[in-house]
Amino acid sequence: MLILAILSCTAFADPMFFLTDPTTHFSIELYNNQFKLSMFQPFLYRSVPVEWILPKENKDTLKGLISVESNFFIHALSDKGAMGLTQLMPSTAEKLGVLNPFNVFSSVDGANRYLNTLQSSFKSTEYALSAYYEGPTRVARMGPSTSGLNYATKVMAESERLKNKTMPLRDVLYIQPYVRLGESLSVGSDLYLSAFGIIDFVAGLDLSYSGISHSLLAYTNLSHSFSLIIGEKNSYFTAGICFRKIPDFGVQFLISSEYFDLSILVRMWQLYISAGFSSEGLHVGVIK
């Protein structure tokens, strides 16, 4: 039962799926002889001042750009797939060598280098910002569109408005309280949070008749889609890997000397469907 209690906390614990979507979620998960009801509750909070990570060049412009693009939210994700503080598209991030746009330092550095290139090409901050918004190829061929110029005007206005203001980064943590019912009753909670988009953490505590189980996993984000996992569960060394295509798909494998777990998470319409196979059998779940 103790191993089963541990597994019920790890069916799919990839935090990035929830950090990019700070809304309340509910889930039900089915295991061999029990089911688990849980709630993912987000808490937005203010982090360090954005000025700490801004370079001297383009400092004011970047502050205005971040305000417009993400409102200083570290894990911002647009419907089109733009990521992070500066909302880099995957193709743009790849060209800039930014492996993880949710990493605040990489995001700002990539945007700064991109702006420098655009300003060098167009000799105008207004045109450079328009190109940042709608793409340099379009601006080079046809000039900036009305929406591109409006975007540039908005960024420059924000830059001026925030010039002498200290603006904190915004981030989110999730608390997941749950109850497990079946052959036995237990309650617990998991905590999901991130350190500047570089490393994500999942901590868990479970209380049951079998005793107390605990866990702490760290997801080192080598890119926005791939993480190495290392940590402990009930003092057993645990390791694994996680691949994700946010917000649609993720797969995770965890192993220790006591167990293994292979799980997937797939978005279908407005739901996430989770399924997996572990040393204790199959498990399935739905997250809304």
C-alpha cells in the first residue's frame, strides 16, 4: 500500500502544463482499487524586479515590450504558441538559439539580440518593433502594417510610462490538495512551482493508514520541451525524463529502486486525459 500511495502522487506530475495556465483545474484518477479526486489551485505572486534581468542596451524598450507581450508573467503562453516574458515563437527562439523561452534570462537575452538585429536592418525602433510583431520578411517587403505600427506605438508608450518604475515579474504556484478513496482512505497535497523557468519543482505529502509518504522532484528544463528529473520519494533516489509539447501532449518516465511509472498526458478539447503503466498496473485520469 505504501508503494501505491507513492505512485498515486506521480501519475503525471509535469508542472509546466499547469504553470502556463493559471486557472483552477479538477481531476479524477482511477487506480487498481481506488480513485483520487483533486483540485489544482493556482496562486499568482510577484517575484523579483524585471530590472534585475534587463541589459543596459534596450532596457526601456524591453520593459515596454515585456509589459505588452506578457504583462511580466514568466510562464505566459499564447494561443499561437509564443512563450515566456518576451513571447518568442518556437521558430524565432530556435533561430536565436533560445532552447527554453520560459527561462527568463534566455527569453530576455534572445529578445534583446533579436531587437538589435531588427534595429540594424530597419534603422528605426518603430519599424524594428513592427517587425518583432509581424515578422521582418513582411516589413521588409511591404512595410509595417497598421497593426504592426499600433503595436510599436503601444510598446514605446509602455516604455515611457514604466521608465522610472520598478516592475516585478509575475509567476504562479499550484497547490493540489486531494483525497483517495477505495480500499483505504488518504489525503495529501502536491505543490508545483518554478525557479525563473529554469528548474521546476514538485513536492508532495501523503497521509494514510499505511503511514506518511513524501516526495520532492526537480525538473531541470534543458529546453521548453525536454526535462531531466531528479529527486527523492520516501528517501529513495528517483530519476526520470519528461518530454512535452505544450499545451497538447506530454510523456514522462520515472524510476527508482522501488518502482517505475510511465505516463502520458494528452489534451482533448477542453480536457486533459492522463494514462500510464506502472509497477502497480494501469492508471487513467481526466483533468478539467
